[in-house]
Amino acid sequence: MKLDPKTFKVSSHSWNKRPFNPNDAVDLAEYAYFLQNRSWKNGCPFHCEWPYSHVIKMIEDKFVKRHIMSAIKTAKQR
């Protein structure tokens, strides 16, 4: 049995994914769109960073870490 080499061709498409930045309004707007629609506008624009295995959990964690320090500072001042 001979296999067609085209069947196993690796995609040469270059995906333009970027790290999620919780301080960037564009990235936050992309995530807000996902939360409202349960899908991305044009596919997920973010790559999954180590040690995460899922982009959404990565975004949630980065967002929490960004805000936790300001919440701690506010709590200490009271």
C-alpha cells in the first residue's frame, strides 16, 4: 500500500499569535468579545504559554495576578 505524501504534509501557514497582555486594551477587548460570544472574532489571537494547557485559564490567571496586588494594597490601607 502506497501512501499519498500530500496527506501528511505539515501546514506551512504561519499563525500570528501573540502573548496575552492584561494591560493592553486591545487584548482585553478580544477577551471580552470571547466572554460575550463564546468564540473568538477570527480565531484565538493568543498563544498558550507554559505552564498553561489552555488559553482561557492562562488569561484568567494573568488577569487575577494583575489585580491581586492592587486589591492587597487597598485592603492594607483600611
